[in-house]
Amino acid sequence: MPVQNYETLNNNTDVTSTKTLLHEVIPLTGTIVSGTYGAETSEENIKNYSHGMFQSVYDYPYLSSSANHIFDITMGYDEGSAFSGSGNIQNSKKINIYNQFSQVLLGYTGSTNTVEIFESDLNFADNNRQMKSCYFINFSRLLTKDQIKKGSFSITLSTGSWTQDIKAGAFPNGPMITLSDASASATGGTNNKGVAGEYGVLYRYNGTTENTYGNGGAGGDGLIFYQAGIAVITSSLWDNFLNQPNDIMPLNNFYRRHADGFSQSVSASFTGSTISASCDALRHRIGNISYNNTTEINSTIYFCRTPYNKYNYSSNPTYTSGSKIRVKSVATDTPISYITTVGLYNSNNELLATAKLSEPLRKDNTSEITLRVRLDY
């Protein structure tokens, strides 16, 4: 029986690496976000917490074992915002939420060592088009995978008021607008200076072109952080804008539904309502959310080569019988083996991985075979 041989892999000629990006379309309809499982008083797929700092949205009633977490939603404002005030409901929590998202997504300023302010453009350091009061939608890693594909995100929002029971067919109520990062792509239209990775600007999108009349007449109305899977939407989306086109009504009628049927403007909602109530106000205006997630598959490919003068004998104990090779009928015939498995070993000849062939490959001293082994991770 021949001694088992090992072939050394040359990192320069026998090993290479590659990366593959897989994308999956994720459509989130507004009926899942609010409506499928009841009205605002009995939404079984919406989970509110005792701390009252955010709420979670599930695709099924969250007590169900089959429920999947879709996203978390919350809101907050900078302490320098016009909304900030000690008499506001949950004022400190709203400030802390804004600061936390800013710290995690943008980091600190270089001069004053304070958190950066969100801006609806690709240069958050120029202090233009600042978004000091925002909604934050944190998408589940189950759906975003490794990141959101650039240029694929869109969210449709209602500009009308929510004053009726959703079950009565009032969802969504009012004209709809769509925010999109359609200008972003793998080669441009994004900023990679955020500490949480790249982000793109969400502009109002009419289906063919982007409009930059939001947020005071320039820039967009929000940001999408691709690797973090977080959308940031400015509350000023529901304010009156300069240079607003005629086909969109004034967006100053953002309301939330109180238990007693009383309505509140967006400004009053940010200052005079709890975080959960403000989240309800936005959630019930979501028509659709759509994006492509990205799964990054890294691979190492090994080219395992079998020279003509090696591996022509099998290490299987049944290969010989009575010192004779079973697959030879004539003593002068060429030895033959059949390759069924490839093993990858470390420098101490310890087996690390095996790869099975779909069918045995015939090998003798008249042929050489190169087997391509791919490890994905």
C-alpha cells in the first residue's frame, strides 16, 4: 500500500478569494405596519415598552412564535431644536435618543466634541440643511442582512390626517409622497464618512426624477444608512416648504389620533405627546417601504491539482486483495484510482475540511486533474 501523499497549496498560484453580493427585494406594505392586526387600540403586532423610548413592529402578533421582527421606530430632537423644552413630555428621553443615533451614525465634531447634527445632504460637516428633529426607523438585521442596496430604498408616506378607525377604510388617508435614494449607486451618490458606514439622501421622488425642494428649499427630507439599516426622516417633511410644486398640497396637516379623537399637529406631537404616540402618528402614514437587502458571500477558492504521477493508487484498504490491485485484470495494466473526496489540511497534516465530488473521477498516469474547491463564509 503506497504512503499517503499531500500536495502543498501555493498561495500565489493555487488560492484565490472572491466576493459575491446577493440581493433580495423586501416589500413592507402599510397594512402590515398598521391595519392588518386591528385598529390603534388593539394592534397585536406592535410592541410598546415600559420605558416608552421606542416601539417594535412585527409581521405577526408579537406574542406568536412565528412572529418576525420588522423594524423599530422612535423619534427625537437635538437640544438646540425649536422643539426642545423642559416642559415637554419625555423631553430628556427625546434628546437622548437623537444624541444616541447621531453618535452611533455620525460621531462627534472635531472642534467642540459634541455629536454631529443630521443634515439632509451628503456633507454633514457644512452645517447646512440641518435636521434637528427626526423620526428613526431601525430595520431588523433579519431583513437588511449585511446592508441595504444603494439606490433601492423608497418609503411612501401619507400627508393627510389620521382621524378614523383604520378598519373603516381610512388607511392611508390623504395625498401620498415617496422618499427615495434613487440617485445613490454603487459608484456614487453616497457619503462614506459616517462612523456607521455609508449613507444616501432621501429625496422626494415623482417616479422619474428627484426633487430637491424639501427641507427649506434645498436638499432632501431624510437619510438612509445602508450598513446600519436605519432611515432618518426629518419632521419638517410635514411643514410648508419654499418652491413647493403645485401638485402637492401644503404638508402642514400631520396629525396623530388621540384616544378621545382629538388631533394634534406634528409640532404639538413632538412636544406634547409621548414617543410611542408620535411613533403611532408616523406609522399610520406609511403606505409602503421597499428596498433590496444585500448578503455578502466571501469565498476562498482552492485549486487542488493532481499530477500525472500521483494519486493513481487508492488509500482505501479494499483497493488491494492478496497484494493484488482489485481494479486490474492484467498485471501489466496501468494502475487506476477514482477520486471521490478532497481534503484540506493544515501544516500539521490535520484535516480541516472535506469536499465530496458529485461522481468519482477516473485517474491514472496518463491524466492530470485540477479540482476547484470553494469555501463560502
